Amino acid sequence: MKIEALGIFSDAQDETAIRAAVYQTIFSRRDVRGQFLPEPIPDDVLSRLLTAAHFAPSVGFMQPWSFLLVRDLAVKQQVHDAFLHANAEAALLFEPDQQERYRQLRLQGILEAPLNVCVTCDRDRAGPVVLGRTHNKAMDLYSTVCAVQNLWLAARAEGIGVGWVSIFHTSALREILQLPLRIIPVAYLCLGYVSHFNDRPDLETAGWRERLPLTELVYLDRWGESGGEATAELRARLWQDQERAGSLKKLSALAQ
């Protein structure tokens, strides 16, 4: 399939512009919770998002994902109720001084988003023995997360917000959506056009967590080894590029 057929790129676009668009999409992606607009996602746009997800890499090419679209308000309400129950439990797991801050965070947009999507993993899709999964049984789950990321980035390129809601009891979500026992719900996503995308992640803006310095997360050859002079130039560039990635006005420099 040529990407021109999807109405995405044309042969006339140069590689620099394409590269810049990819980085712009990655670094401006946000977990959207509260600024959804009511207009539905057109079928042609939704088709492009699901196609992008379906072209994710997968262990043994097993393609374990499925996409359960949720538009019915009654079903959304049940999912929302399941979230509220789990979220109340989650608040109590934090230290007392964090609990009130936690309760003030907006962590979902289930009812506001025009479309919810549950991305699932069928662990039996390719049979009991899967190439590449023989020694790491979780590879099919990781593959499904790759599909989620593809969908998320494609959605950002289309101007569509995505929010991943993870605060559920799996059993509750399974019952509401009538999932077979072999099917694992990996991601429950809220999708829709939004009034705006925030400059920074919500949890960073709220002061819940700060982005970690990338220079402290990269090792050479063995865990904990910085590489010293051998990685000095790389570390200088890592610091510079992380600073650029954190500023939307400087993003174009990353593609040069």
C-alpha cells in the first residue's frame, strides 16, 4: 500500500519536511483528558488511524490486536462508573499529603470523548508457539502497545486527541465489554477532536512529576556505566535535544 493512497504524503514532499513532521508529531503528542469537542471523527479519518495501528510491528507477525469501538453512551457510562470506583481506591494508595492532589487531577475523558477504543490482545491468535515469543511470553502484549503508539501518533498528526485510561479493574472492563477470557484489554483510549493541545503534559504542568534528564538514562555497554569521554559529545547533544523537544518553538531544529 502506498502512503499516497491514504492522502498523507506526496512524492513532491522532501525528506526534511517529512522528518520534521514526524518529530513534531512525536514531541507534541499529549495524553488528553479534558478538552474534547463533541464532533465525531469521520470514518475516513478513523480508518487511517486504525490502519496505522494495524501496521505496527508484532512478534512473529502475529498481529494480536483488535479494536473495540465504543460509541454508545450507556456503555461509556458503565466504563466511567468502573473508573470512578477504581480511582477512589487508587487515591488511598498514595501518601496522605498526595491524596488530595491526586483527587484534583483530571485522569479521563470517557464521557466527553465522542469515541472510546479498547485495544485488545488475542494471545492465541498465532497458536501456542509463536516465533519470537518462545522465551518471552509478554512479547504479544508489547506488540499491542506498539499498535497503540502508532494510533496515538497518527491521531496527533490528524489533530485528534487521545487519552489512555488505565485505572480500572480488568474484570470490570471485561464484563462491560463482554470480552472472551483469552482476550486481554491492553488500552482503553478516549479519542476526539480537541479545543487545543497543551504545551506540556498535564502531570508535568500540575507538578506531579518532572521529565527526567535523558543524560542520566543512557548507559554504555553495562548498566550504570556512563561511558565517560566516549559519550561526552552524545550527552551534550542529548541535553540539547531534550531542551528543544520541550519547547515547541524549537522543534524544527531537531529535524535538521
